[in-house]
Amino acid sequence: MSFYSLVIDRALRRLRQRTPEFAGMKPGDKVLDVCCGTGDQAAYLAWLGIDAWGIDLDPKMIAVAERKRQKSGKENLHFQLADATALPFGDGFFDYSTISLALHEKSLETQQKVIAEMQRVTKKGGGRLILADYPVPARRFYRFAEMVVGGEHYLCFKATQALGGMEALAKTLDLGIEEASSAVGGSFNLLKIKN
């Protein structure tokens, strides 16, 4: 996990900073970061005074995130091991649910289940889903990185790109895209979806 923390988290720092600004999050909001990895996004949100939760299916990632939480001493930062297709939270618990660079590595069926769960746990009417992922086409460096990862992950990435990325997924699922933006010089796309 040290490679992930040292390289990936640093590379995504500007995306992490842009996400709450784009979303309109404010101190006291309850935000869930789905597929949180090492917990970098949730930790940044907690630093801003947001009540942040992160879930991930990988126990090694959650262990890193939990060490981050302990080191920060933040009481508004929470992590737990959980499946994004069966979130362990009540209906409408969060003001926002976010997912960054994780949907593209899942099959279309799993993407749909994850988004349905994010919708369920986010407040109806006033809540928002924030999706961050690669644009279509993804930049050459990211295409190469995904190819190196390989396996089913890469096949899902290619399928997501071929289908048109997150905007196409949102339209397929009839999600109300409230706003779309790019981040980090166009390296990533952000979608704000009204729940």
C-alpha cells in the first residue's frame, strides 16, 4: 500500500481538493466516499469540517485508511470494510455520496448496483452523487496505466470507455446530471447528480 499512498494519492491530490468545491460541500455535511481506497478523499473532507465516511472492500486499503484516521485524530472521519453494492447505511443518511476512479474498473451490472446503493443512502431531493472518473477518451498515460493493471479491471475500463464513460452511464440510468466539469487540466471528469 505504500506505493499507492506515495504515488497514487499524491497524483490525485488536486482531484481530491476539487471534488468538495465542485460539489458545494460545507462543514457539517455528511459525505460517503465509496471505494475509498487509502481514505485520502475522506481524510481531506474531514479536514474541511465535513463528517466523512469511507468504505472499501479491500481490508488492506481500509487498514491504511484507519491508520490515517488515527494519525489525524479527527472524530468526524470514519472508515469501514464494506461492499459498495450493499452499503451498510440507512436510506437517505448522507448529504453526498462520492466515488472516484472506481466505477470504470467494474462491470456495467456492478456499476449500476453501486450507483443504486449510492442513491439509496443519499438524501432524496437535496442530496447529490458526485462521480469522478476518466474522460472519453482517457489520456494516453491513464490508458497505459490501466493496461498495465490488466485482467478484468482493464476489460471493464475498455468497456466503460467504449460505452462513453460516466456521462453515458448517467444517461443510461436516467440520472439527473446537474453539472459536469473537468478537473486537473482535463485529466478527469466530474459529474454532480441530483438524487
